[in-house]
Amino acid sequence: MKFAFLLAMKNLFRYKRRTFITAIAIALGLAMFLIVDSLLLGMEEESIRNLLWYETSSVRIHTKEYWPDRQLYPLEQGIEQPQKVLQIIRGAGWTATERTMFTGDMILYSDDFGEDGNMGVLITAIDPETDHDVFHFEDTLIDGRFLTADDEEGVLMGSWFAQDIGAKGASLGQQT
């Protein structure tokens, strides 16, 4: 063992330039690995956080009848007494909010949006008083304000969607 170590040291010091270049190559390779690994780990963590904060939260509760047609967002398969479910969840120390999701057609008129047409949209009805406890949309608004309990006909939409249809909060009497 001692002989192999001495031979290795002798060869390392004999070819100093080659040893230096090899050490630099190993150091750069290790640095690149650490950088890429850190970036990928950060992207994964950020993706999971965004999914929880803006899409799914930690849990969604549906009736068993809802599940087979879940991609159609059937309104007739909703929970009959959602307040009881919310009470149980909150009683266990968790935050919760009620949301109703359904699809619909959005009809655009050229007077308001520059062109006539319609498009299918996914609509999410929220409770503005408790939604911010679970979802973090209020923290990331670009323009306008988050809905309040006083907003009977308010609309909150993504900035890209609002830009695509030419919507602006003040001109429509709605919030973007």
C-alpha cells in the first residue's frame, strides 16, 4: 500500500502541468454538477410550491360521484353541505376554503374586446374571505385588487388572459 501511494505521489509531482489540468477539469466538472443539481432541485421545489399555492392546495375533497366525470367539472355532483366539511377540517387545525369549479363559454363582443367571438373557460367561484388562507393569489397580483366579500360581480383573471382579450378592470367594472 505504501509503495502504491509513493508511486502515485511521484507521478503527480513529475507531471505537474498534467496534474494541474486534471485537477482543474475535475473541479470545474464538480462545480457544474453542483450548479445544475441545485438549479434542478430549486425548480422542483418551486414547481411543487406553485402547485400547492395556486392550483391544488394540499387536498381536494369531492363526492365519489364527481370523480368519474371530474374533467367535465359537473356542478350536480357537488358536496351538499360544504360548511360541515369545512368545520371538520378547521376543527382539526387545518386551513380550508370552499371553491366551485365549472366550465363555461365566454362570449366576447367587439364593442368591449375589439373582436367578436367565444371561448371555453374554466371558472372558479371562490370565497374571498377564506381563499387567501389556502391559495396565495392575493400576494402575486399584477394589476387591480383581490376580490372582497362586497364584490357581488367581481372577476379575477390571469394577466395573460386579460391581455389576450384586451380586458382592463376599470373599463369593464370588474377587477383583473
